Amino acid sequence: MNHMRFQNNKALFLGLVFVFILILFPLPSSAADGSLHLVTSPLPINLVTTPGSSVTTPIKIKNGGTQTEQLKITLMKFKAYESNGQPQLMDPEPTDDFLTWASFSEDTFTAAPDEWKTITATFNVPQDAAFGYYYAIVFSRAHDEIPTDSKQTAVVGGTAVLVLLEARVDDAKRSVEVTEFSTDKQIYEFLPATFTVKLKNTGSVHVAPRGNIFINKGDEHDVALLEINANKGNILPNSTRDFKEPWKDAFPVYVEKKQDGKVVLDEAGNQVMELVWDFGQASKLRWGKYTAKMLLIYDDGHRDVPIEGEVSFWVVPWRLIGVGLFILVFVLIGLKNTLQNMWKNVHGWFEKK
Amino acid sequence: MYREISLGNGMRKISFSSIVVFVLVLILPILFSEEAHAAGLQQAYVRLDRLADGATTGGMVCAKSATASVETTVKVTFPSGFATVDTPANWTVTTTNIPADATAWIGIGTASAASGQDVTFPSGDMVVGTLYCFNFTGTSTLTNASAANNLVGTITTQLAGPTAIDSSSYALSIVTNDQIVVSASVPATFSFALSGNTDTMGTLSTTTASSTGKTVTIGTNAASGWVAWVKSANAALNSASTGATIATAGTVNNAPSDLAALTGYVLDVDVTTDSATGTGSVTQASDYGAEYNGTNTTSGGTLSTTFQPIAASSGTTDGDVLTLIERAKISAVQGAATDYTDTLTVVAAGRF
């Protein structure tokens, strides 16, 4: 009996201690609705180091929600799809030794609402490392609750910071080839004309080529100048990246239809375009044959290497031409009738004489 | 003692005292005369646009007349050490942005003379007690002296002749550096917001059931835009209690699966908002999101246990919104259970 009483008192005591600890040190609470709002900076991160050395970078993360969050860091990797160069997020695989090179000042941490935390990422690059390594550092809730109610699915989320790490070695190959330089149409009624530049990285490390498209019309040079990859986006090895650049400095011109601060989409999710007639730009009526010359450069580690391409297209504003011809025909008919009447009058006058 | 001086020839005699008075009248003004001086202006200052050592500058000249007269010119004498360009036509003027208590200098115009430290501008008749101001251009006119304090110049109003009417000194200080370079940087940021961590599917049946949907809102100033991926824990809805499974429908092949003709479990990702603010456009392109671009209420993409792209944007945005809707349709023989569930993991990132 006494033993039971002792056990009960002990359980009660431990329970009280537990409640007391919970009151003093409450667990970080997630938003009641499960929402999560994270902000990261900077992005992406480009790091260059030499084999056998280490490199660090700060990564800032903010809890943009209204509740304190306990967050964790998960390390993943990414590569680029061969076909379009877009990033492909991938879970780690056992052979991914390079993921073990990375460490963080904190793997899990607590962030109050609107609090910025700075996490230092360190990459200890071994002596035998070479070329490029691509990390995705994912921040997410440390203990996301799995739904216990029936008829529900769980949706968990995270934000990733992509890190491109180059272990610089002398025998790295940097090489880029143009696989396509084209326009989306051969003949346009009105601009924009969208240029597609497909570049394939045939080297062993990521590169960021950039340059211009010069648009000429006959002997008239540099009618327009477009920038390609002005933001220095990288192309990963063994992948092709598309760069699309519209030429829209024209009159009239199709632009994205916008409403209430949103781009208007059709049922298929495509952007709805509308023709805009800004008569202040009337001098930019485009017509005739145009030739676009592309000149890009990239650094092969020794010098800037040029890449060139050329494509031609036509702009035929057929509706404007039709209206013009229609008016011209009427003018000519009117002129002909006027001259005929004048001739008749003169002829009649001479006959009377 | 009264004496008269006879002038003879019948002329009237003049007293000696008269002569003394006459001589005094002639001499005293000479003895007690003072040099004529212009009066001081009631207020006078020059405010330069730049105060840096050796900087080319324009400035503002202000003065308040003290003497009632008819001004025709104003002469500004710059302190020694200032370099002036002796081309009057360069010294153009304006009367904009002058102090609130000042009046545009009456009759002011391009300088009529510029020589040495003196630059003379035309002026109209100034009203005594009124503060007049004008600006002279900084283009090919004045270059500041070396850095020093109390560099004194003068402003003189003149009437035709020219004759000084009012004149006052002003002082300037020249410094080695008069500008503060403000620099700032805006780091690239990426904002990711998920509206909740559970999504209710409801009761599944032989017609397509859809979840209420959860939104992912993405904002970034990254010039290359953003990408988003999703993966499923099971690529199926699993019942832990019965072990039953509702497998995902179709295959990942760039085309959504329509549950109107199939049974299974899919995910539809709708571009709810493609923000008009920013340079980016949201796309679900071939090989990059087209799989999940369901265009009706029964379609969606095949789920995978590896990350699959669901949408991407080509540039900056202040808030693109994706809505994730799970859809499921079962066969008539699907095992009964109340705990079919799956976990979707959504990750988004700024592009490299």
C-alpha cells in the first residue's frame, strides 16, 4: 500500500516537473494552420576554391511567419536536365561523397517571427577534388506534423539555396557550343520576335557565357541590340540551356495582357497577348527582312572565346499593308475619275469652240 | 574795425569781412569734405552649388538693396583664388529654386561683362528692403579656389556709369570634399510560403475527388527566376491500417493524366497568379512542369518518389502563386479504409 502511494506520489511529482518544464521552456510552436513562410538570401551561391582547401559562405534565412519555427537543414544535390538546362533536384545517393564535404554552423535552429538567422556553410574540399559540385541546401520545418485525421494528405515544404562549387584545377575543360539560334517564327505580322539560343556545355565545369544579338535590316546596322544571359546564368556540364530573348521594341507590338496586377492566362495556362498601338512609337514600325547576328563570349580559363550565329526573318504587317493598298486603290480610282472628268470638260470646251 | 576796400572807377566798396566770408565759403568745403562711399547692402550672400576644392560650380547671388536709386547692373566680385571664365555669354542665369522669402532678381540676364574676379550682370531697379536672388550656371563659368575659410568677395549694385550704389562683402569657405558617396546593395532574396501542411481529400469514390488545395507563393528578385519541385512519399495513397494502396495514375510523360478515364491518384498544379510585377513569366513547359498542368477538374500529373519540376519562372516576381490540388478516383473494388494518406514535399529555389 505504502509502496503504491510512493509510486503515485512519484508519478505526480514527475508529472508536475514535466508541466513546470513545459511552462518554463515551451516547445517552438508552428503556425496553427501549418503554414510556413521562409525567406533566404543570397541565391544562387557561386564558390570557387582549390582542392585541399576549404571555403565558407554565409546563408541568411528568415522566418516570415507569425509563429516561432524550429527549422532544419537538409543537404541535397542538383544537376541540370540535359535537354533544357533547368535544375533537377535530387536526393542524396550513397556514392555522393561530395555531400560529406559540407557542414553547417547549425543543423537545426529556432527562428522567431521575422528573425533573420545566419548559417555558415563550410565546404572542406579534398585534395583529389576537381571541377564542379552542385549542392541544394534545403531549409524546412524540423518536425513537420503528419496529419492524423483521416482523409488528409500531408504537404510539407522547404526552400532550397543552390550552391555551385568549383574545385579549380588546371586541366578543367571549359567549352560551349551553339546547338540552336532561331526565331519562333519565320514571318511576323507584328513583333515581338523571340530568339532562342541553345547552348551546350561540353566542358567539365559550369560556365556562364553572355553576349548580344545585333539586329540589322539591309545596310542599316544595329536596328536593335539585345542582351543574352545578362544575369550570367550558368550552364552545367553536359547540359543544354535555352536562353530566350524577345525583340519587342516596335510599333505596334504584342504585350502580355495584365489585369489587377496579374498576367491574364487562358484556360490552358498560356499568357494572353494583346496588340498595343502606342503612336508615340510610330517610327518603330517594323517591316521587311531582318538579320540577327549573335555574338557571345565565355571564359575558357585563358581567354574570352567568341561564339557566333546568324538568323534571318521577315516582318510583314499584312493588315496595315492591306489597309494601305485599299486606300491607295480608292485614291487612284478617284484620281482616274477626276482626270477623266477634267479631260471630258476640256474636250467639250474645245468642241464648243 | 570795419574797413572798406575801394575798387575805384565808381564801383561799390566791399567790406573786408565780406571777402573773408566769401573765401571761407569756397575753402571750407574743401577742408572738411569726405570721400564719397557706396552704402552697404542690407543683406548680401553668394551660395555656391559645390564647395569642393577646384570644383567647377554655379551658384546663387542674393542681395537686399539699402539705397533708393535706379540700379542697372550688379557686379559680383569673386574672392581671390577663384577662377572665372571671361566670356560673359557663359554666365547665363535662372531664377528658379530661390529661397521662399526672396524675389526673382528684377531685370537679371546673362552677364554683360566678365573680367578677372568681376562678373557684371544686368539688373532692374531694385526696391529697397526686398531680397532679390538669381542663379548663375556652373557650365564654364567658375572654378573654386583651394580649400580655405573666409574667402571674401563683394556684391555691388550699380547705376549707369557705372557708379556703385550699395556694396557688401560676403565670405565663402571651400573644403577638400563636399560630397558623400552613398552606396548600398540589395541582396538576392527568395521567399517561399506554403499555405498549410495538410490537405483534405474527403471521401474517395468512383468519380474524381479533389482536395481543397494548398498554395505555394513565391517571390524573388533573382534575375534568373525560380523553379519548384514536388515529390510524393509513396507515389500512392496508402492505408496503414489495411495496407491498401491507391497508386498514382499514368506515367511522367509531359502530359497530365485524366481521371475521367482512369483510376488512381494525381497532382494538379495550377498557376493561380502569374504576378505582373517583375520580369518573370510562370511556365509549365515541356519537361518542366507540363506533366502537372491539368486543364480540367479531373486531370493531374503522375506522382513520383523523386523530385519532379512543377513550374518555373524566368525572372523576378513579387508573388507568383501555385495551387496544388490532389485528385483521386478509385475503382469499385478499392479496399475500404479511413486512413488513406500520402506526404507531398514541395521545394522551391532561385535559379542559378
